[in-house]
Amino acid sequence: MAMTASILEASWRSLDGGERDALVRCAVFRGGFSEDAVVAVLALDDLAEARAVLDALAAESLVVRSTQRWDVPTDVRALAHALAPSSTLATARRLHASWFATQAVGWLGRWERDRSHEPLDELADEQENLIAALDFAANDDVPGAAQLIFAIDALDANRNAVPHLLERLERVVASAAELSPPVAERLLVVAESALSRGASRSKPSAELLPLAHVALVAARTLGVERLELALLARVGWISLDAGELDRADRAFEAAARVAARLDDAIAEGQNVAARGIVRHARAEHDAACALYRTALDLLSAEDAGPRNVHVVALLSAAEAARGRVDHARRHLDTTLAMAAAGAPQGDVHASIARAQLALAACRAALSAGRPDRARPWLEDVEAHVESTARDLHAMSREEVRTALAFVRDGMQAIASATLAAPAPANVLTDRR
């Protein structure tokens, strides 16, 4: 139970100078702390000395114990921070950040070596302290911020989403050029991975793009073209998700140039295809088809089967959107053949391509004022809307975008056809 301000101040006054210093140092912990951590942050000789200090503070109800950990109540922490000399707080924060940075290296090393739950459990127990240590390190220019980020990122990826991880990463990545090259490169890999997770968790582009741009600048400064390529593509997908098509196009175009410099035809083809998706989103279907064909030339040269089937399906959809049903059907047949040959996700790509073809034929018939001709396609559209929606869990982000666009357009086409000429009960009404 919280103490009144007068009782708190009386307890503070009853402490001698050493006890006050100890309380201030304990108050920098977050979410509890171990006796080992007390030895480090209070600069004590051993656990026995730590226990003696903690027992003295506990006698005044200024610290509390729970199982194997101690904690400082929130109101006591606030008082200690308010009354402590700034130099004492600064020293405590530096020692706290240094201790947890060292511990983070050990915990993370065990996790990466053994992949056991125990080091992750220890990281999870200290999540609040790790975050506080990172903030102390970033604010006070204390070494170890990168090591803390690596540990916190492992928690974010494998356990709990860490609050404001992207903003904290941005601050550390901004000084990546000051780190050793291996640490700086690892930091950028972590940033790209965190951006990917952030996008999958539907973080808004306003939260993702600042880190993406800072990481991209760092990658260029360090001259790490592989990471520059990955981050440019990430900026492109984030921007596309946000509907910022011009930014997305510029990012994918730059990524394709970097891939060409690296002589990476697969990455170049992927980013050229991504530019086709941008053109498709703008309803520039001729340009989209041209880009998809260029992407296929690049990918086919590398025998990139899984990627080929995706781009062929996209090309089929773009041709269908142009109203070139025969061309779309040929590309659909290619997609179906690839799917039959066992291309990964080929059946999903084929389903999307088939659905887009049916949608194009349905639209063409409706535009010609022939809802009767649309009807054979209409059931196909409806069926593929349903099957595509069922397959979303098995699809990549790009495929989900295409599928969701089809679901939206297909529903509109079904509604238009129904309004243009009410269907017999056994065709549509009963199916709904």
C-alpha cells in the first residue's frame, strides 16, 4: 500500500547518507531486481553486503521482496528521484546500463547457442530493466546500447511485443557508424527484421518509415549494399501498404538498381515485379504488364520457379484487367502448369489468376450490356472470392494484397451483376 508523502519523507530523513545513496540506486531498477544486480549497481563487494543493505531499507518499507526478487514501490521511487542529487542518479544509471548490457550478451549468447527457453525466460523477467538500461545508455552515451537492442529484439521476436521498439531502434541505428562494422551490420539486420515484424503487426507507415530511412542512410554510409537493397525493398512495401505509390515506386526502382550492381537477377526481378504491382495499383495496366515481363526475363534466367509462378499470376491478372482475356488465359494456363508441377504456393497463385480472369470476363460482359453472358462467369467469380479468402493464411504479403483487391472487386462485380439483372433464386440467392 502506498505511503503518504509525510511518512515517506520521514523515512527518507531517517536514513543515513549511505542508505540514501543505496535507495536512489535501487530506484533506477524497473520491474524488480535481483541481488546480483544490486551488487553491480550499488558497487558492493558481495551478496552478503547487498542483503544487509536491502534488509535495512526493507525495515523502513522502502523496498519490498517477492520470491527471489526485490522492488522499490512506485511512490518511493518517485521520492528518491525527486530528492536525489543528479550526480548520484547519473552514476546509478550508468552502472545499471553497463550491468544489463553485459548480462544481455550472456543471455542472448545462450539463447542463440542452445535455443532453450531458460535464457529467454531470464530476458523476459528483466524486460523492463533492459528497456530502462537501453534508454539510459542512449541518453547518457553509455556503451552497450547495441547489445541491449539485440537482446530486446530477441524478446520482441520470440516472446512479447516490446513497447516503442522501433523508436528506440531508430535512436541506436542513427549512431551505427560509430560502432564496429560487424556490430553495425548486425544492428541493421535487426532493424530490417523489426520493420518486417512491425509491418506484419499492421503498424502504420508513420511508425515504420522513420526507422527504415535512418537504417537506409546507415547502410549507405557503411557501404553495405546487401542491407541497402533489403531496406529499399522494405521502404517500398511499407509505402505501398500506406498507399504512397510514388514513394513505393522510387524505392523499388532504387532497389532494382542496387540488385543490378550486385548482379543479383532474382532480387532485381522481384523489385521490377514490385514496380509492376505499383503500376497495377494505379490502373496503369499496360506498364504493369511490361514490368512483369521484364521481371520474368530476369527470374527465368535464374530458374527462380517459385517467384516465376507468382509473377506469371500477376501478369495474368494485369492482362485480365486490360480486358485481354485470351492473353490472361494463356498466362493462367502457364500458372496452372507450374502449380501442377509442384511450385510452392503455385495453387494459390493459380487460384488468384483464375479468379482475375473470371472477373475480367464478367466485367466485359457487363460493360457490353450482356448480363446473361456474365452469368457463367459470375459463379466462377463468387467461388474464387470464397476460395481466395480461405487461402489468405497461406499467402505472402504481396499475395494477400492481390487477393484482397480481387475479393473487393469481385464482390462489387457480383453486386453489379445482381443489380443489372436479378438472378434466379437457384443461382445466387440460395448461395448467399
